[in-house]
Amino acid sequence: MKAVILAGGQGLRMRPYTSILPKPLLPIGDLPIIEIILRRLEKAGVTDVVIAIGYLGNLIQTYLSQNSISERMSITYHLEEEPLGTAGAIGTIAGLDEPFFVMNGDLLSDIDFNAMMQHHLNTGADLTVGVVTTEVQIQLGVLSLGDEDTVIGYDEKPKMSYAASMGIYVYSPHVKSLIHPNAYLDAPSLVLRLIENAHKVSGFTQPCRWIDIGNPGEYERAQQEFAENPEAFLS
């Protein structure tokens, strides 16, 4: 199996940490995030990985070149001269000739990659999106309005539940034909483009642990969860 890891962003919300390190090299426990991701992909049977790099990408290359995982997996690099978005880079990567994973390089998760790939194949989807159910606390009183703006309900600071993208995908190879090389395209726009063109987009909803390390608070939560049970994220 093959995978693409998106590791080219500047990680602005994680400054000052990312002033000197690309976000995929930030440590969780005693391992960089990207090594944890690679170990999980390796356990799932992924043998070929392309890492899309940009900001401070040479540091990622240097670290992995000195790591034994580079001897067990085929790891190549795709340099983005300018940011192409979370889907745009896929259009310029060669060799993606079978269903393949795409994921952000700043995620901590114990997702079952094999189950996700099997779901993709079983459903015949063009694109499968990893789905996490998340609750958002609304900090306002939410009103329900009826005819003539009559207030018919009042819910003080409710919790709303949403199905959210995990930033983990399985692509069928032909999806690349809808991605214009060297043109910016983010994942939400690609999903909408597929839907508009009557392609099948499936959600993989198997429960799992998932943390998007996008800000210092989530980074601290990732540290805590990993410390409590590191094998859950490595096995």
C-alpha cells in the first residue's frame, strides 16, 4: 500500500515551537509526530510513502534519513515550491496508481488503516474521508424562531455534535484527474468538486482516538494521551 503525508505547512498557530522546527517534527513523548504516523502506517502494511514537504522540509529529510524506518519503508519526498493546499499537491505526485492514503502530518490517532482501506474498496468510493464525531460548546443562548420571528425555543449554551473530517483520506487513483497540476486546491473544495461531478465520497466512521495538533492546547492533550498509553498509537 501507498500513502502521502502532507508535511509542508508552516504551523503558524504553533509558534514559537514551529519557528525552528516543522510541525511534523514536534515531539510527542520522545518521538516526532511524523515518526509515530510512519510506524502506524508500517504496521498497517504501507510500504511506500511520499512526504510532501515545504517549510523547513530539509529538517524532516535529515531526521528520517538517520532513522531506521527509512530502511524498512520506501520514503520519497515531493517538494512544494509554493503551497498547493491539502489536495493540490496530489496532482503533481507520480506513481499513485492504486488506492492510497493521504493524511496530514500533524495528527495523533489510533485509526485502523486496514479497516479504512477495506471500507473504501467495499463501498467502491472515489474518495473516503475519515470521520470523527466532535462536540462544540456554543457560548451563546440559541433561539428557535417561528413565523414573524416569534421565539419558540431557547437553548442556553448547547453542545452541538458534528461529523468532522479527520484529515485522513483514501483516494482512488483516477481522482487525480480532477486535480489540476500546480493549482491550489484544498480538501474541502476537492470533496465538493467530486460531489458536483457525481463521484462517490464515503465517510469512514469507525470510532478511534484522534487529535489534530493545531494549537498548543491540543498539543498538550496529545502529550497526555500518548503518555497514558503510547502503545495505542504505535501498535
